[in-house]
Amino acid sequence: MHWRPRCMGAWYAIAANDERLSSAVHESLETSLGHLTSPPLITAILAYPRADSAELLRDYAKHDFENQWGAADFALAALKRLEPRTPQVPGEGDADANEILERLISFGESLQGR
């Protein structure tokens, strides 16, 4: 049942539009175990990027791929937004992941009133 509070917490963090929530969002993704929690957390990380955000997304994608959690492409699509010049890596070009990421970012912006 830990996925529900993480998901809702990520959306509330985005809606609050408060940079002080960045650490909590990053820490939550560090212990996320898959596609039930990672998409809103990754969206929140893009709302509150830090110097270590790209490395966290790389690590998450690696562990996700190894464990077949089902959200590695989503993390790689987010990484590409943070580091557009990053060389192409397997899975990153997944059109579905890119489209879903864009929709979730748009949803997050609507929560912030943008």
C-alpha cells in the first residue's frame, strides 16, 4: 500500500509549487520500485530538478531495467529532458514514454495553475 501515498504525495508536491519539497521527492524515487510510483515521482523531479536529478534518473532506469519494473523508458525520457545532449540509450526513443511524460508534465503544470 506504499504506492498510493507516494503517488498522491508527488502530485501534491507538484501542486504546492514549493522547492522545499524537492528533497522529499528525490528521496522517494530512490526507493521506488516500479511503474506504480515512478511516473508521478519522475514528473515531480522534473518540476524540482537538482544537480543530482539526472544521475538519480540514470540509476532508477538501470535498476528498473534490471528488475523489469516497467518504467525505465519513462525515466530515460525524463533524463533526455534534463540532458538533451545525452547520447541516445536503449529505450529512450520510446514514443509512448515521451508522450506520457509530456501529458504528465502538462497535468502537473495545470495543478500549479499554469
